[in-house]
Amino acid sequence: MFTKEQLESTPSLQDGMALQQERAVRNSTCKFIQKVGQHTWPACKPISVSTAKLFFHRVCMSQSFVEGRQNPKLLGVTCLFLACKTEEDGHPVRELIWSMNKIAGEVDATGRKFLKVLTRAYSRSLLRL
């Protein structure tokens, strides 16, 4: 899909991120996408999760993940939402964000306040794609 030269000159690497660190970010985000896809009810189709991982790797070829530029987990959930739409696997945005919050352990007692903040951030993230 990508040549060796393309993989060695990603925006993150050009911004000074180490190759091992970029691979670790990609790997952890793909595992996170998998967990979020399994945590929703009903679970996302395996093809949707695989498509989301593919979308994420394609975004990695055009966006830098140097500290503070992008939130890889939020971008991963964005890719999962887009993949669910592409594969006609209906999961609302709120459901994916709720699953992301539960997995990340960042939900407060009601889960509402943080969800609203993330929904705004998620909307901005979608606009950048």
C-alpha cells in the first residue's frame, strides 16, 4: 500500500518523532479502535474495525502526531465512526464516544460533562478530515 520511502518520511517523522515512538502510537491506537469497537452494543462488525484501522493508517501518512498536534485516540474513534458509516454498521457518535470514555477511564459519575466536551472536540476533529 505504501512504499518504504513513504513510510520513512511520514509527517510525524519529519517533525522529529522517533520511528519507534510513531509505531507505538499507531499500534496503541489500533488496539484502542479494536477495544472501542468491541465495547459498543452491539459490537461493531469486524470489517468496520478493520476499515477504521486502515483509515487511521492513511491519516498517519498525512497528519503529524507530535505532542499536541493531534489526539490519536480521538482520531481513531473518528476513523471508526467513518468506517461504520462506510460499512453500513449503524453506531451513533455518542455511543462511540461513550465507549471511548469508558475504556479510557475518563468518565465522571454521570458521564455527561466530559461527553459534551468530547462531542465538541469530536465535531472539530471531523471538520479537519
